[in-house]
Amino acid sequence: MSKIVLTAASRVGCVRSNNEDMILAYDTFVRSDIYQTELAPDNLDRFIIAVADGMGGHNAGEVASELVMQNLKFYINDLPKGLASGELEEVMNEWLQSIHQTVNARGRSNKALSDMGTTLVALLYYGERFFWLNCGDSRLYRLRNGQLKQLTTDHSLINENGEKKHSNYITNCIGAGCDDTFIDMIEFTSDFQPGDTYVLCTDGLNDMVPDDIIRDMLMNGATANALCEEAINAGGFDNVSVCVLRVE
């Protein structure tokens, strides 16, 4: 594998006054900005690309997403080398429970931050293996051979009821005053192929732009910011944050 070309963009949209989303693009935080870099997995021990969609009154959502992303960056950097896949899954679950408690504690200690929370979707490279992680309803898609597939499962009420459309009522997240949280974590190293394109996004994209349009734009070389622009042109009812990873 030679390289991964990464573009990232996070936009406030047309309706909201502040951006509660945040992106962690390897070692860079992105909010209300655009970013591009190249990653060479053969030369790296680990990296993470993650998108968080904050929620809560006033500015609480942006506090939650930033708190989670900053904590995640340092946690991944501090992981010991040589963890087996099962061990890695265990320590990531330990991290989730810890940050869930931290976000809830911050919410309880400050009335302005009450019940703040965030989703999280991420692609993790560690020890020559690839994993995806999901908590909430932000999404990971893969474009391969002209076919766009959602790899993650929305943790939402409508999805649990067997419907495929998106729901604003999520059943799992980090914080938000919830007692419990969980994370889906899947290793897909053997299925990570040159020529693939991966998209991580908040629902500000998939609520506004149909999957077939996302597919067509990706096949025509769209960057993360181009996808954000498409969502904004469609009405931009929410913040929209996108990462596009092209495996070359």
C-alpha cells in the first residue's frame, strides 16, 4: 500500500449559529475549516481518523465533541505497542466507559453543559491492522467498484425498528446523561483494499444528500469539502462534517 489521501471538512451549515461537530484527522483537529494530508501506513505505527457530532443546549455539544476528540488523540498516542486485536478492543472499550463518565460528570458539574453528549465514528490503524469504530449515528461508508456501502449501523430508534431511513432519535452515544454506552468495533484489515474510498460523516451529510449522489460525487473525485458544499446547497439544516480517504 503506498498512501492514503485524506481530505476533511467541517462546516456550520445554514441554520445553526455554532458548529458542534469536530474531526480528528490523525494529529489535527478540524472544526469550521478544511484540511488535507497524505498518510503512508507502511511508515506509521498507528493513526486515527474520527468524526464526532456533538449534542446539547447552547454550546454544550461543541464542548462534548472537543473533549472526546482531545481525549481520544492522546489515548491512541499512548497505547502500548504489540496489542492483539482482542486486547485492543478491550482497551478501547475501557476508554469509552471512561470518557463517557467524564462527559457526564462535566455535564452534571455545569448547568450550561447539562446532558451534553456526542456521537463518534472512526477508522483506526494500529499495528498494521485496520479497524472501524462506531457509537451513535454518524456513519462510515465505503465506495468500491462503483458501489457505495454503509459499513456502520446507526444506533437509532428507527434502525432498531427495522427501518432503513435516518432518525434524529439515537439510542447510543457518549455522555448525554445516559447510564450506558457501547461501541461497535470491527477489524477489516483483510478487506481494506487499494482503490477503495472511505467516507466518515455526521448526519449533516446523509440527511441532506442521498447515497446515490454521494456515490456519484465520489466517483468523480469529490473532496470532503465538496460533499459539505452539496449538503449546504441542499439546505444545510445541520452542521456537516466529512472525511474522505482514498486508498492509492
